[in-house]
Amino acid sequence: MITDLLKNVAGRYFPKCYDESMRWDGHEIVEAVAGHLERLARADDLEQAVYSIDRLEELELHPLIHAGLREAGFGTHPEQRYPSERTGRRKSEGKRCDAVLTPDDLPLAEPGAEATLFADENAVALEAAFWLEIKTVAQYTTEGPFARYGSELLATVSQDIRKLAQDRAIFHAGLLLVLFTESQEIAEHDLQAWYDRVLQRGYPVAPAIRHGFALTDRMGNGWCAVALFPVRRL
């Protein structure tokens, strides 16, 4: 998964000679997340659990998504400060990204540590990593239809896109949407409608890489869709 070029830039911060031709395989990211979530859902089926993964709140799903990425070999670094938020600020301050991925389970570079005893020569530079914002929304909850399903999908997600697109030190980024819907048809319709809407608003988002699987309907959701929308820099 890692290339010689990635290794050469590891540990550097904002290099002038950075090669933007490096590419991440979004299919690997999507398949890692979807595969792990599907295995968890099937385990719930075997246990005949009252509820499954679609009942979980977004912050409860994040660790499961991270676990799937780690199982696939990605270095997964949750809650990392955006590069633009690191200058002149304490580590406890600044906007954070849901997860930053590195290839081959490598560590993530800490800017400013290159010339110290704490430097890791195998660390991957911030601009070579993949910055991932995550949004999960369920059409149905344990209390019935989720009234804010549409608005929740549009409002906070557009904020995440702006953060990724406007940071000049981020070269590889994406928005991961995990939808729990009544059917596959609804998921596909809603993902396309969402994409059309963000394009109309001028957001720099590329078409999604998608994967999905059937859910046992326990509270109205019969499908899980995992979609990665690559985000381009403004």
C-alpha cells in the first residue's frame, strides 16, 4: 500500500518539492470499513441481538470504523488537529479531523519534532496522509423515523467538506458517509441527491466510491451504505 515516494517524504512538513501525484486507493478504505461493519452486523444476527450497529450514535460508531481500518493495515490516528490549526497553538486547541490514515500502519509525523530525539524516521508527513471526516446517519432509530435525517446529512457534512478543502496542507482527503436506510434503493437515491446538492453549492467533491450490505431489519433499517467522497483542495 505504501510507495517508495511516500517513504521518501515521510517525516517532512509542507515540503516545497511535494509531489501531488501520490494516490490513495479509496476502494481499500471503503471495503475496510464496510467489511468490518458487515461482520459486526452478522455477529449480531448470530447472537439474535435485539438491536444491531444501526442503533449506535455517531461517536459510538467511530471506534468501530477505526477498528476496521486498522484491521486492513491502515495506520489510524483519531482526532488529529488540522495542519493549519497547529501553528502557535497548544496541542489541546484547534479544529480536529475524525481520523488521519497512514499506509502500512505507520506513525503520523509530528511537525517540529524532526530534529529532536522524538523524531521517527518512518513517520508519514501530514501532507502525505489521508484526512478522513466521518458522518453516520440512520433513517430509523429505536424511537422510530429520524425526523432530522435529511437536515443532519446536509448541514454538518458541508462544514466537514469546507474544513478539508480549505486547509492548504491537506492533499489527500475524503468524507466518509455511513447511511442506515430502509432499503438499498433509498440509500442510493439519497447519496446521489446529497452529491447533486453539494455540487450545486460549489463544494469540491468527487463522485463516491460505494459499498453496501443488507441489514436485518430490527427497527426500520434494512441496508447499510458506506460511501467515500474524495474532497479536492480549493
